[in-house]
Amino acid sequence: MFLSPVISTLEEHFPDAISEPELRSGDPWITVTRDRLADVLTFLKITPELRYNLLIDLTCIDFHPHPSRFSVYYYLHSMEHERKLMVRVRVPDDDPTLPSVITIYGTANWHEREVFDQFGISFRDHPDLRRILNPDHWTVHPLRRDFPLGGEEVAFTHNADAIAVQADTWTEPVREKTVQDYLGLTGEVKEGTIIINIGPQHPSTHGVLRVALQLEGETVLRAMPHVGYLHTGIEKTAENLTYQQAVTVTDRLDYVAPLSNNLGYALAVERLLNLEVPPRADYVRVILAELTRIASHLIWLGTHAFELGVQSMILYCFRERELILDIFEELSGVRMMTSFINVGGVRTDLTPQFGKRVREFLALFPEKLDSYEDMLTNNKIWLKRTKDIGALSQDTLIDLGVTGPALRSAGVAFDVRTAYPYCGYNNFTFAVPTGTTGDVYDKYRVRMEEMRQSLGIIRQAMDGLPEGPFRSDDRKVTLPPREEIETGMEQLIHHFLLVSRGFPVPEGEAYSLIESPRGALGFFVSSDGTPMPRRVRVRAPSFVNLQALEPMCRGGMIADVIAIIAGIDPLMGEVDR
Amino acid sequence: MTEQSKLITAVIDGKQVTVAAGTMILKAAESIGITIPVFCYHPRLTISGSCRMCLVEIEGGSKPVTACSTELAAGVVVYTNTPTVLEARREIMENLLINHPLDCPVCDKGGECLLQDHAYDWGPGASRFTERKRLFRKPIPLSDRILLDRERCILCTRCVRFCDEISDHRELAILEMGGNSEIAVAPDRAFDSQFSGNTVELCPVGALTSTSFRFKARPWEMARLPGICPFCGCGCSIDIHTRSGNIMRFMARENPAVDDGWLCDRGRYGFDLSGGSERLTKPLVRKQGRLVAVSWKEAIATAVEKLRRAVSQYGPGAVGGIGSAWSSSEENDLLQRLIRESLESHNVDCSLTDDGRPAALALAEGLGTFTFNDIDRADSILMIGADPSRYQPILDLRLKKAVITRRTPIFTLASTDGEMARYARESLRYRAGSEESLLRLLTAAVKKEKRYDSFESDLRAGGLSREAIDRGLERAGLGPRTVVLVNASLLTDDVRVYLVKELVAAMGAGASTGLLFDSANGFGARTAGAVPGYLPGLRPIDRGMSGPEMVVAAERSTLKALYILNREHHDSAAVARARRGAELLICHALFLDEASGSGDIVFPAASVFEKQGTFTNTAGLAQSTAPVLNPPGEARPESTVIEEIMERLKQ
């Protein structure tokens, strides 16, 4: 059966290695045998009519207690042909290893480390396969389905004797670390160099990020990021919540853009449910997502400028951000962690004042943006600190999996809103700003323009906002209106079960990709047919983009490290999860 | 024979299915993984076909049929997922919900309610009903244990059918007709059956609730752990539901070898061992006349020292140990090892009021072979001195099932009135105390031997004649698959054991015999060697004093030291008597009361739910339990304490 030209080509060239072809939400999916994985991926990358040059994501799902429990997924995108492909490999239980694909896609580096860390699958020939999120001395793999979820008694002094504390079996003695460990080096450390840390506790690392620097004088030889300080097990937690409850933990991923995370997750679950949200919900979602983009960029701008010495910028940006947070509070009662975009639509309808407040903001903000640009765009010091700093080639960036403004600043016009529109973004006219060199300055220009474009999208959405319901009327998913519960038996029952047990989601997997302020944000949700997800994988753009930190910093000055980090705009909540 | 074992093939939802002829569509579908929603249907009750929820479509049929009551005919094509079927389910749900009260927030069943689940899966998302629902007074106590909410009842009749078919107490009925139908206790009856709790579990909605569990917890709050009921000799399988370190309720966990998925109320609701009292949490040692809390180290050291001194001063014959027929086999084994190996005494028993040895002798002589499944297959049943409805209720249900479904003849002889009298082919009374004569005469009657006047006159004094016995034997018809059940407490001496053995031998090969123990581990305590004259495995050993003998000896101060397990299950008066003369009284107890408070050393024990243990039911089925709670404070399982004492005594 002809599903797609891509699948046909693959089946032709790898007749024994390709199986289980299918189409899911417009993407072809295939399964590849482990021994041909590297060949197939290389073929997919270099063949001209395929050219899948971006590895969006590399992750694992544990289907325990099904036999053949581990499946590893490679989600590919072709910049040239603007289409995606999902490649799945089943990993045998008795030999949980895979070949590393780091030589094909450089971005696989941290992804493979994470899969190793969380699932225990080893990647052969990975140059530095160590844990990335969990402490180094752990011996367990927490995202495995047979690893305890929680709900076990916590040990305190008063009950320590009564409960069996398992944690002793989870760790081995902490090993003495060497300099090479910190820097990810092998071999001798160059004489005359200094090793220092930036972070994890540091006002300018945009969260708990630690960068181990090897310096020769003020020049950076190596910059190894160490992440995991903010790892709280969000993905594991989501496996113990109902689908609707899990929205609340998504707020805490990229926590300066909570609605963005809500949206990505909701779209994935809606895809699994085959649930369509009404048009009004789509428009409201777009308005909130774009307001969130501006709010997030304001934090980026304020902190970035502040870190480079423009100390007044942080006050101005936060002043404007307050207006947006006030709008969110007006709408939902909550400033930040609103969980307002949920499965089925949005939580409530727009309040009477919402439109007015948004239009006031739309009227006021362009002037503020002008004033920021006045202060920075042609400022000699700003230019000195950001021009030609941290520039990488387009190919390097794509190989590292970088997306978002960091990629667009180098001239690659890839934006998920236009490449793979969602939520009706194709109803709106907006430009995708790009830069040329990819340096910190271009990243600044791109994000500034993005804020302007967001204003335009919000205006169009407000003007065209349709009437109608703000969430799906499928009563098996969305809660009944409050007043109906008091008199309707069916409504009461549905409310009871939706809240206590949640709605079951048909078995399967769905990948939703959206453009968050930081880049391509992916939610890969796997359902086992029950009301709680089997796996909620978060493809965090900051996690992937941070891999570019090292090449960007190498050869530069120590002070540039701060500018580069700010230019990448990582958010540790989504890096570490 | 051939008709029943004939197989037929048909198609359900496009899948082929082959089942025995006569199988209902519901069962056939289940066998190939297709679930059809039901309310009134229950696998262990007769088919009602009244709720209409299981309607399915048959190709060529004029209207949908109920899957629970329609046989799968050869070659039919059945659909369980067509628009017609889905519409039928939706409309049945809508119909049921019209008069259903909006009680979910306060109804016990919420979260484990078939009505809720089916309403979500198959029913509409919103109500179209705008009238007033019909109202009833509620709740109505059907007994002191069960409450009825008529508004919630969907008239599935599962409760009525249970009482009619399983417990046979027939207390519940549907009164009135049509829209006014209601469940009620039948006139001139009371719902005091000891199986009433099963109706709460059967009820698909929250119409029947128990006073024990009402408003206590939501299903998702509770952890469910498997267990074995420790409250009688049946050893039914249960699910223990706990929340935050407390047992909330027991539910049935079907074990076809024992309980058929039913529980008796004593077991189901008996889990609150405390009755409000506080548990012992620290070891107590008597110092200067008063019991004082001490550390485990000190308590054990004191016990070791005092036991050692007793033996060295007075010899091993001056110490004795009492296990318990309500303690696990492991505990009893450890107790007898403590006494026999560590202290070199032979004074071991499992009760203070009865000699545990004869029943052990009976087991050693092969008189404990029956299984509950034997009841299902028996040709006839002979019961001597037994009233299972009091002491082995689930066995009683099993016997009833045999009588009701297979018309198994039962011949019961007892000294008191029992429930079995109504079901037996022949039910005779004998005077308590004349058991020996009874056994001899029964044996003679079975052998069809001549008259034995001395025994007959003894029995006739109690109103039992040889003729009656002969008649009973004839009516019951003893044969190769006869089951003989003897009340274990009848076996007060070796003579009676051999009389029973002779009786069974007279009945011929193949008859299976069973001793009916009231206690959860009467069988296991004996096979663990906690009786005079037997080591574990029923290997003979020197016989020491029995429990009653030890009480007398202790009172007279010839027995100096007494070590008692599971003090709550021993007669307080006997403990008091022993206390009077004994120098050293050590006991493991859950609570501090007069009896335990009279001890010299009191170890805080773990309850049966707080430790691992193997219990052998009256049919010889050994079942292990795992702890579901932690013992409070410093209380410890008896086994760890005894092991430590034994270890110290070695040094």
C-alpha cells in the first residue's frame, strides 16, 4: 500500500530492514532494524530527494510489561522538503544497546546521554556516554516503567525503622571526579590552563546552569555545560497523573512561557483523542501563545541586557511584562502557571475586560519596543559585546539540532508556525525574521522583530475572533458546565469520573511540535489506553540548543560566555525537566 | 453426555468463536476478549435478564437480544458494536439515570460503581430529564450491618438472588410492582444472615452499604493487598484495603478451593481487633510488683535469664509453652523449638483448655484428607458433632450449594441444633457427652452388625435410637465418595480418634475425612508440632503435659514457668489460674488487660495483619499471608523475639 514516496524509497533500498509503515497525523512512520539504523539514517540525510538534515528528537519509550519493552525513536525533519519522518527501532531486552548516531547527527550527543541515563540503553561508540540529568553516582534508570513512581512512604526519623529505604540500593559510592570528567575531556589537560565553574548558582546563567570552563588566560578553550540541577522528574510525574492533571506540570517546564508548554502538550493529547477544538479556542490559544512569546522575550531581553551591563533594561522589560501577566491574571486568576490551555480547548471563556486590556497593550507596546531598540541596536558597547560573538554556520547549527531564534539568526527561516502550522496559524499573516551571521547581535535583532510580529498576530486574532464555544463539547473529555452538575445525573457522573479517574485515551503515540519562544518544542505522548499516559516526552528546545554552547564559546573570551548563554536564551526548567 | 459436550461455532464481531453448546452469548464473547456491559448478570447467580444492558444484535434478528440469557446458536453472526447496540446501551443508561439520585459525592460506591462506569462508557453526556425524580426515605437499615438506599437501587435483584440461591436465607424480596418496586426485607423476616455483607459487594450501585465502611474512604485512596481471613477455620481469600496504615475493609478475592468468592460477616467486618483499646507498644517487665516498660534488649535478656534459671533450678519439666491454633505455623514451630530444643522440655500445647494432642493423632492417622472441592463432588456427607454455620460459615455455604444444586444427601448428628438440619436428609440429636457411644454405634450400623445394648442405652437416654441411625445411613447412602466431617473438638482423647478411624475404615476405601477446626490454624498448629507428643510433621516424640495439665500444674506450682503466645486467644480464666502458682509467666500480647497484665514479662505482639505467616485451613490447605501494616510502636512479630531468645539461650 502506497503511504508516501519516502516510505517507498526506503522500502526499495532497505527491503529487509524496513517494517510497520504507517501514517500518523501527516507524518510517515517506519520501523528499522537495529543493525541497519546507521545506514538508513545516513541514507535519509544525504539522499537529495530526502535530505532529512535535522534530527528533531531522539527518545525512548518503555512498553514494559510488553515483551520487547524499549523502542527508540528518531524524529527527522527535512529543511529543504519541509516534511518530517519518524524512525522507530525496537531494542532487544537482552541486549539494550544501539549504535550511536552522533557522527550522523551531532545533536544526538545529549539525547543519547539522556536515554542512557533514564532508560539504561547504551549507545555504542558514543564518545562521552555519561548521565546527564540524574546524579552521576546513581545506578538506576528512573524512567523505566518498573521504577517506582512515587507514593511510597518518605523516610523521616520517626518512621525510618518502619519502612524499607530503597535508596541505598540506588547509588554507588560517589567517585572522586577529575578535571577531565568536568570538561568531558580525555587525555592530558593542557598546561597553564585554569579550570573554573560558572554556576550553577550564578545570577547570569539563566537558571541553575553550570558551565565548566577551561581557560588559557581569558580565552575559553573548552566550555562544558553540566545540567540536571533543576531536574524534578516532570516526565515521570506526568505518568502518574491523568491527562488533564498533567497540564499543570507542563507549566513548570519552560516556566517563563507556561502557556506555550500547555499548548504543545494539549495538541499532542488532542491528536491521540482525535479531538477537534472549536475555532474560538484556536484563536484564543494563538493570542495567548503570542502574548507569551512577547512576555518570554521580555525576560530574555531584560536579563540579557542586564548581564551585559545595561542595568536599566531589566526594569523596563519587567514593567512591560507585568502588563501581560496582568492580562493573564484578568483572564484566569493566575499570573504565570495558569494551565489555561488544556485538553479540549481553554479553561474558561474570555472575560469582558480581556479584549480591552489586550488592545491597550497592543497600542502601548510598539513604542516601548522602539525605546528598547533606541537604547541597544546602535549602541557601541552593545555592538562590541554582541557582534561576531558566538556565530556558527547554518550547517553546524542544524547538525546540533538548534532551532528557534538561535537558528534563524544564522539565516535559516525555519519556524514551526509556518512549516507545520497548528492552531490555525496559517490564518494569520506574519513574517519570520532571520539574521545572517548567527551571532549574538543577530539573535537580538531576530527576537526584537519577533515581538513586533507577535503584536501583529495578536491584532489579527483579536480582530477575527470568532464567537462560539471555547472548548470541545465532547462530554467524555471536557467537564460539564458547573450549573448542570446540580441537576443533571449524567453530568454529575461524568464530572465525578473525569476528575477522579480521568478520560481514557486510545492507545498510540502522537508527536506535537510547536514554536515556543526558545525554538521547536515537542511533546511526544504515548498512551496505553488508560486515563494516565505511559510516557510524556518533552523535547525542550533549550536542552538541544545548549549543545551549541561549547562550539560558540570556544576561542572566545570568558566575558563572551555570558553573552552567548543569553543569546541562546536557555530556560533550565525545560532543559532539566 | 454427548449433547453437553458438543461444540458449536459462531461469529461475534467478525471473530470466530467455538464454545460448548448451550453457552450464553455473554460468556462466549468473554472467551474471545469481548466485554459486554451488564448490571443484573453475575457469574455466580442465576440469570435474570432484566436490566437489558447486555443487548446485542443477531444478524437476521428482528430486535436485539440479551446476551446473558440467549444461547449462542451454531452459525449465528452476532454484533456487539453496531449503532443499534450502542443506541440501546445509551438508552438503557438514560432510562436508569432518570430516577437515580445525584448522590455521587456522598455515595460509598463512587469510583467503583458500575452505573458510573457504564454511564461514562455508554451513556449520554447530559441529562434530558426535567421532571422530579421519585423519592424514597433513605437510608433504611436492613440490619445493624446493612443499609438500603431505595433511590439508588436499580432493581437488578442481585441481592435478592444471593439470598435466595446462595445463602438460602431468603430475607430479601421485591415488594410492590412496576414503578413502585422496591427492595425490602421479606415480611416476618430479619436480614440478620451472617452472609449479608456479600450483598454490599454484589450491589452494582450504592444502594446497599455497610455500616462498617459507610463514608470511610474512597476506592482510590486505598491500597489493596491480598490476604487470608484469620477469623475461622476456612481461611477464605480476601483483599485487604488499607489507607495510611489502617485497614478500611475486606473484600472477597475468589478462591475456588475455599470460598467461591463469598465471605461471612464475621470475617468481613472483624478486622478491627482493637475494639477501641490501645495496643501494647513497648515490652513490659515486672519490677517490684509492677509492670514497667523496658527496652527490647532488657526484656529479652530478662526472659532468657529467668527461663535459664527455672530450668537449672527445677529441671526442664518445670517449664512449658503454649502456642496457639490462631497463630501461624511458623510461630507455633518456633514455640515448640524453644521449649523442646532450647529448654529441653516436652511440655508443649496450643491451648490452655483443651488437649491438642488427640486431633494431631487424628491427622497422623490420616483423618484430615478432605478438601472443599470434595464437597462439590460428594455422593453423600456424614457430619458428626459439627455445625459449620457457626464455626466454618463458608463451608456451610458450600454444603448448601451441594444440597441445592446436586441434592447431595447429608446425614448430620449433633448435640445442638444447627443450620444443616434444614438441609440434611437426616438430622439427629445426641446428648453431649455420649460421643463415644455414638461413634461405636455408628460404626456398628455401618458394618450392619448386631446390637450393642450398653452403647444403645447410653444414646437412647439422649433420645437417639439405633433405628434412627440405620434410617439415616440408608437415606444418606454412604458410598465411595462419601465425605465424613468430624468436629475436631469432639476428639478429646485417643480412644475417640481410633473410633473415628474405625468408622471411616468401615465405610470403605475412598471416603475422605475431615476434621473441622474452628480456629484459623488448628490444623497447622498441630502439623507444626505445638502439641504434646508430636514434632513438626507429626513425628512422634516424648509426650509432655497438655495445656490443661500445665494449668493445673502451674496452679500447684509444680510447673514453674509458662510461655504463652497470642495471649488474646487463650482463656483468661485459665491464664489467671496458672498465674496463681507459676513463678514465671511470659506472654506475647496485643493489648494490656487483666490476663496479660498478670504476666511477668509481656512482649508487645504484631497482629496477624502485621506479620508474615502460614495458616492451614481445616481442609489442610496451607496459605501464606504477607503483612499489610506495620506493627505499632516497638511491637514485633513473635517469631523474631523467640528466635532471639533461642539464640541467647544457646550462649
